[in-house]
Amino acid sequence: MNTFKFNKLYFFLCLSIAIFFLLCPITYTIEVSHGQIKIFSTGYTTILYFDEITSNFDFDRFFFYKNIAFNDIEILNIINSSIKIQQGENLIQKQKSNSSAMVFYKDANNLFNFENYHYNKKWLEGNIKDVSTFLNNIDSMKDDQYILYLGSNRSFQILPNVYIVNSIKDLAHELSHYYFGYQVKADTDSYWHELLCEVNSMLFLRSISKYRYLNDLELKTIGFYYEPYGKKVIEFLEHFNYDQEKIFQLERYILNNYKSLDDDEFKNIIKMF
């Protein structure tokens, strides 16, 4: 190969690499001080981040550099990064895939602990013990779990191991996603995992407060909740005659035999029980 061809090949190789890291950048995310995150990038970067004021997620796009300030918590997903370097004193979870996210929490070093659970409010401990005992009927949780009460109007999981909760019922629902949604993956358009987690939250509620359980059943009956959190839950419970152990048998079967599941296969499994 003559020098001209080699130089031409070398040029196009370097150009291709440069374009790749421009569009799929290497990113370095670091918490430089409490409440201050800086993102350094080799190119055009798309992120999904948590807005503490609205409790919603927003998109942002930038070239090369971004500064993010937060008060209590920041949840950050870098969508198009090819290599992610993440660092921070209050970083309690790193982003390991596009379906997970970094989570920075202001008091990460002062969290309370019970077994493998870490939580930000001391009064959560009793609730966590109760929910943990209940969910151990399905399987034990072997990974570290982070449970945060922020006083927001919504509860959700940040895959794989961080949970934002605002009630004990939601705690049972969200922790159930460790099994159904994380260990057993769900298709984008599927709802079976949400149905099972809501069923678990209802069964748990029944075990601690008959009044709250009956009240929530009534709300589901009158259509207060959108589906699959409403009448579909009641239909599921009726199918199993409200038998908690039989439902646990179904859930253990799914957990032990599936890595992923869609709604059609879920319906076929139900017919077996």
C-alpha cells in the first residue's frame, strides 16, 4: 500500500471515530460539590433528568458540557453515551443501561440501614420490615435497595434498585417491581408486571389494614384508578378467589421460569392456575 492510500485510509478511520464519539459520546459525570453535577462530553449529548419542582422528567440536549443543580435528588439518564464514567460522593446508583439511571441523593452518607435496605426516614423502617417479610413469600431480595421518601405526589422505581415512595401501599407495589419488571423483564407495551405489583400492594394492604384495603377496593370498583390499576386488579383477584398463597405460587412460577414476559404469555400462564 502506497503512502497516499495509507494516509487516506488513516484519515477516514480517524474521521469515522471522531464522528462516532461526536454522536455517541464518552461522558464523564461528576458531582463536584453537594447539589452540583457537571457532565463533560465528547459530543452531542441527550439526557433525561428529574425536575424536582414538577416531579416530572424532562429531556435536554447539549454539546460538550452541562451543569445541573439539585436540592435533594437528581435522577439522570444519559441516553446516547457510548461510555459512561460516573463519580460522586452522593451517587447511590450508577446508570448501567439505557433503562436505568444515575441517582444522586443529598444525604447518601446518612441513610438508615436495615439488612440490605437503605432509606432516608427512620420511620420507614417498620414499613420496610413489614413489606420485606410479605415479599419474601415470593423470593428474598439479595441486592441493596434504596428507598426514599420525598413527600412527592407519585411513587416510582428507578431501575434497578432505587424507589421513590409516598405511602406504605406504594412501597409494596414498587418493591414488587424488583421481581416483575426487573428480574423478569416486561415488553414496552405490556402491563402484566404493573398488574402483579398492584395485586401485591392490595394483598399487603389487606394484611395490615382491612379498612384501607376495602376502601381501595371500592375506589377500583368505581373506576377511580386507570387500568390496569383498577377493575383489572379486581378481576385478577376474583380469578384466584382472593387466595394469597395461590397468587404467590403463580408469582414464584413466573420468577423461576421466565427472564422476560409479555401479556399474551402471562394470560396463558394464568390459565394454568
